[in-house]
Amino acid sequence: MMTVSDDEAHSRARPRPRANSGASSRATFTGREALGPIIDQEGREIPPESLGEGFREFRFEFGNSPFGNLTREQRLVRLEALAKLLDVAFVVPGTNIRYGIDGLIGLIPVVGDIITTAISLWLVREARALGAPWYLTARMLGNVAVDGVVGMVPFAGDAFDVMFRANIRNVRLLRRWIDKQGH
């Protein structure tokens, strides 16, 4: 499993995959100054002075999510990690075939495909909140629709889910667009 260091999450550079060195498998965010604007779940910029101490510490308070106010790069890293978990987190032993939770949940007839399509739609919503234009979100929605509709076909649809990887495609589209924008 890939880990994300604080430097990768706080830098504007694209995170590079690295071998798991036995470190913790989850990213931690320290109280360092984040690079770039901090945005909320709707994509609006938040002035750093209005965050207070709640943003600097990892704690749960009802109504104040520690994940709501992240930088654009941190949100993109989060989307990339979720897409990898959904599409390529595991390897079929003895082969080079990668699959993710999307392929496993999709084995549950109809309900599994609805759940994974809903998660994929959340990724598109996050892309829109990051400022993705309508033509990019339309293409992302097309990928989700193809994955969802074909995924409903028993067995053949599950094999298609493993090979099509709509979430990875969508995050790559978003990353390319953001890189072109110079965010």
C-alpha cells in the first residue's frame, strides 16, 4: 500500500509513488503552513486567519470536520488515494492483474454497483468543487456512467470494472487539468 508523506501532501509537486518502508499507512498533517489556498468542501477559499486552532490539531468535534478545510493539493492527494483504493489496491496472486474495492463490492448484485457508482459520483463532485470545468466533469460523468451501467451485467460487468478503472481515469483527467492551470 502506498503512503503519502507530509512533504508530498504539502508540496505543489505531484506525489511520487515510493516503496512502503514499513511506515504508517496513513498520511498525517502537521501544523505547518500549507502551500496554496485552503478550500472548503464547496471549493470556496478560506482565509487562514479564520481557521483557528481546530484546523491545526487532529480531533473530532461535532460539526467541525478536520477533513473539510484542506488545501487543493491535499484534496487531490486524498482523491488519488481513494481512486487507487477503489480501482488498483490489490493484486491477484500469481498475476499482474490489479483490482480494488470497486471490483469486490461490485460482486454484490445491483446494490454493490449502486454503492460504487455513488462513491465515483462523489469523486466527480469533489472535482467540481476543485473548480473543474463542465466539459471535464461531463467526461468524468461519462466514465462513471459506463462503469456503472456495464458493471451491472453479472460477471462480465465485474471483469469490466477491474479493467476499465473509471476512478483512476477520472483522477488522471483532473490532475492533468489542474497541472495545465498551474494551480
